[in-house]
Amino acid sequence: MSPIIEVRGLSVVFDGFRALDGVDLTVERGELRFLIGPNGAGKTTLIDVVTGLTRPASGEVLLAGRSLTGLREHQIVRLGVGRTFQTSVVFEELTVLENLDLAAAFRRPLLSLARRRRGVSETVAEALETTGLAGLADRPAGVLSHGQRQWLEIGMLLAQRPEVLLLDEPVAGMSRAERERTGELLTSVARDRTVIVVEHDMEFLRRYASQVTVLHEGRVLAEGSVEEVRGDPRVQEVYIGRRKDDAVSAGS
Ligand SMILES: Nc1ncnc2c1ncn2[C@@H]1O[C@H](COP(=O)(O)OP(=O)(O)OP(=O)(O)O)[C@@H](O)[C@H]1O
Ligand SMILES: [Mg+2]
């Protein structure tokens, strides 16, 4: 069986600056893969290329063996690859349910949009359930806490029925309790999908990550279990002098 995501020799150049420089990455189906690395390492750029937002200078991305080269963002979404952004994209005046419905409509054929059913679609109901937001379905998204808002964004992704989800720093700014719920949410989402998540928080990684890929200056610096990458001197080196909660060797 082929891996769900294969990144081959990927390079991205912005005005002569190499944001990604020959990145190879293989992610198997059903993985909850963590992507870490210092600021500017190229983590978001990698997600941008996989999802069609940024064009690579060279290299390619394969989804289940099929090249995504040249495809536009919406085409990649329809093939089953969804993402969240580092900044929030929910519509504050719309309710939680309406936000989810809108996200689901994005993949719905025009025909089913035309004969729009009353009530909640199964996909949306599932997304409400999985994210634990069912009780807030009729509240405007603007009143959600920071954590609930992140869960709504994950729910909006789920409503698009992706096979692969890419999440850019979903637990940034969350309380400890919210992080825990998010970790459990991602673990359950990864049971029948593949999740690639950018995260810095080591405590979070220790609890929820199996495989970790470390990016640094546009290259893959290390890859392995949390313990393996934490023990890697090159990884420790690039994290020296960074925020304490960023430090790979912090705590244990
Ligand atoms: N559109 C752009 N134009 C020019 N340079 C860019 C652009 N996008 C990203 N870069 C640069 O590419 C490098 C990688 O950026 P990227 O956002 O991928 O890093 P990151 O690993 O996500 O960092 P962070 O942890 O801060 O989110 C950085 O040096 C950044 O300044
Ligand atoms: Mg980033």
C-alpha cells in the first residue's frame, strides 16, 4: 500500500530565499504526524505547498500516489486534503452550525446544494459530535472561547470529509485543559484519517505524538519518535536559547 502523502525533493524559493530546500517526507495512512522546528523553519510553507497555496520551485507532492503538481487549492480539497490556518477563519456572526454547514457545502455537489435539505446533515452532525460543540450549535461563533474556536475550525475541516488534515499550531494559546481535549480530539480524528500537525509544545508532543519530523532552515533535520528527536544533538542545538516551552530538552 502506498503512503498517503509523499513529498519528494521539495524546494520553495521566495525572492531568492530558500524557504524549503529539498524536503522529503513520507506519511502513512492513519498517522498522527507532528511537524516541529524553530520559527521560520518552513513548517507553514510545507503545508502551503501540500494544499496548493504555494507553488514549489522544484519537487512534488503525491497524494496516494497521485501528483498534486499544478492543482489548485479547491481541487486539492476535493481530493480529500484539508487544512487549518495559523490564524482563525471562522465567520463570527454565523452560528457554529452555520459555519459547519458552509464548510460542508464546499464539497457538496451543486445539485444537493440546490435541493437543500432542512435539518442537519449527517456530516455536520458528526463534526458537532466529534468536536464536542453540539451544545453550542446555535451560538454565534463570535462568542466561542479560543479553544472552542479552534475545535470549530477542526470541525469545519471534518465537515469537508478529508482523508488528510493539516493543522497549523492548533493548540497555540490554549489552556492546559483545552490542549488535553485537543490532543484527544486529534487522536480520535487520526483513527480513520491522517493528521499532520505543526506544534511546538513539547509536553503536548510527549503525550500525543508517535512520529515527529523536525524542520530547520527549510530542511528535514531529524525524524523519529519523540524520544529519538529529543535525544538528537542537532535538534537540541537548534532549540538552544529558544522559549523554555519550545526547548526540546525541557522537562521530561
Ligand atoms: N510569502 C512569503 N514571502 C517571502 N518569504 C516568506 C513567505 N512566506 C514565508 N516566508 C519565509 O520563509 C521562511 C519559512 O516561513 P514559514 O512561515 O514556513 O516558517 P514556520 O516554520 O511556519 O515558522 P513559524 O514557527 O514562525 O510559524 C521564513 O523565513 C519566512 O520569512
Ligand atoms: Mg508557521
